[in-house]
Amino acid sequence: MVGASAHAQLTDTEVFVARYAPLAEDPEVQALVTDQLVAAIEREIDIPALTASLIDGIASLDVNDRAVAALRLFEAPINAGLSNLVRTTVTDLVESQAFINLWRSALRLTHSELVRTLAGEEGASLTIGRDGSLGVHLAPVLAEVKRALLAQGFSLAAQIPEVDVVVPIAADVDLRNAQLGYRAAVTGTAWLPWAAIALLATGVLVARNRRRAVLGAALGLTIGMGVLLTGFGATGVLLPAATELSSGAVGAVVTAVLDPISQIAVAVLTVAISLIVVSWFAGPGGLPTKLRGLAVSGAGAARGVAARHALTTGRFGVWVERWQQALRWGVALAAGLVVCLVRPLTTGVVVAALVGGLAVLLVIELVRRPEAAVD
């Protein structure tokens, strides 16, 4: 199930965009994008050099030395003012709804081209950089910044060429290994969850003691999910600290990547714990036996009270009594199918399936009509 979620994010562009589009509203990510865009503009427009060139040109016109000296006093404030205009314009755009729309478009283009690249298709426009980095392409955002600067009368923005700006989100990516991993993920994660479920069910069915087999599988699943969640937690703490990028922005990206998988892992952990509790309740121990006895006697007492008031389930109750074991297995199977098929799988879905299954089992216990109670 965890693998299926990763498979969807890896191969489905719409799922990918829906997951990472909210990053455009994260202040840390906005700050990172702003810095990247401002740096790209400053690489193309050397504001200090242009200001110095302008003042030197005025000085060459035999202007009074005092006037030139006064102009040079204003050189730094002019540079600061122009740089502030660029940063303010970029910041306003990045914090607007227009940027959210552009970010979504950039994500869609980046992911679709990345999938084509990993799949080895010819003509894919996205390639992994020579330094092994991978990022989101923001050329449309830079074009929008250029239009905004020109609209404010900053004519120097016309010198900004149509260049791509990439916000790095991963580094040291080996393209060959990435392609092999992608193909393995596409091939394996589609059937791997069902294979795992089939193997688990087969192991339980062929075991001499099925209750112990379920208990053992549930314990193993609990340990596995615990290790997985611990690894996710460590990644969320260590990765932002190990990168040169803004730790807040990297943390937001890591959270976006790991949160959906972590939620599924927690849901699977809930399933495992539920199986442990059910296995214990069905066990031969003293306390489970007493609890089962109380449940059965309570249901019997309820049926007795209903019978004294001429309320019985008649032939239907007799049928339920005859097929009660099959009905219980059917309830368990239905709850299992809900957990396996409902997407996205969440802890709420697992709890709802568990509570619903227990409620149906209680109804079966109340409705069944033992032969001793038949007139």
C-alpha cells in the first residue's frame, strides 16, 4: 500500500501536482523562489555596473566636478533602490495567486517531462543536470516578473533574456539508476501490494495455528511500519540540515513527499495493531476467554429479554445461527477489502472498517437464534 502510493506520485502527473502545488503557498518555499529569481535577474542585469557606467558617461561631458562628486554619493542609494525594486516586484508576484497558477503549470510540465525522461522516451525536454541536480523549472515565472518590471517603468528588465530558472529539489541523481529505479517501481508497485496480501493470506490459511499466524504477521507488520516511520522522522530532521538550500524550504518539500506515505504507514500500523488485539481476544488466555464469555452471555440475555416481549428473529435467526461462522468470516473479508481498496487509505478508514465490522458482528450475535431457543 505504501508502495502503491509512491507509484501514484511517481507516475501520475495530476497526483504529483495535487501533492506539491500547496508548496507555492509555503513562506519558506516562496522565499527560496524569490532568492533564485532575484539572483537570475542580477546575473543578467549588473545594476552597479550600469549605474557606474551612467555616472562615468555624465562625467565625460565636462560636468562640474562637484556635480559628478554629488552623483557618485548617490550611486549606492540608486543601486540599493533599483535592487529593492527588483526584489519587491519579485516578492509581490511570488506571494500572489498568479504565482500559484504558474507554479502548478511548472510542476505539471516538470513532472510530465521527468516521467518521459525516466521512461527513456525520445524527445523529452527535461534532463537531469550535469551535476546530478533535479529541480522545478520556473521560466514562466521569470517571464511574468519581466513583464511586471517593465510595467513599472524599469526598462532595464528588457535586457532579461528568456532563460530558465531552476529551483533545485534534489541533488546527486544518477540518471541511469533513476531510470532503472523508475522502471522497477512502475513494474513492481502495481502488483506488489496484492502479492504481499496473497502471500500473507496463504501463510495464514496453511498454518496449523491460524490465530498465531495472524498474530505473528501482525507483529512483523507493526515492527516494519515502526521502522519505516522512524526512518521518515529521521529524514525529516536530517535532510534539511544536510543541504545548502534553505532548511525551511527543504523541510516543506520533504514533508510534502513523506506525509502521504507516512499517513498510509500509520494506517497500516493501525491495521496491524487491530489484528494483534483481535488475535489476543480470540486466544485461549484467561482474560480473553472471560471477555468472550461476557459478550456471549450479554447477547444471550438481550435475546432473552426480547423473547419475553414476543420479539424474535424467527427463521432468519435460525439461518443466521446455522451460518454464523461463515458470516463472521464474510465480515472480516469485507473489512479487509475496504482497507485494501479504499483510496486514499487513512487511519480514519481503518477505524471505520474496524468499528463497522465489530458492529455487524454484534448484530449477528444478537440476531442469531440458537436451537435451544426455537419453539
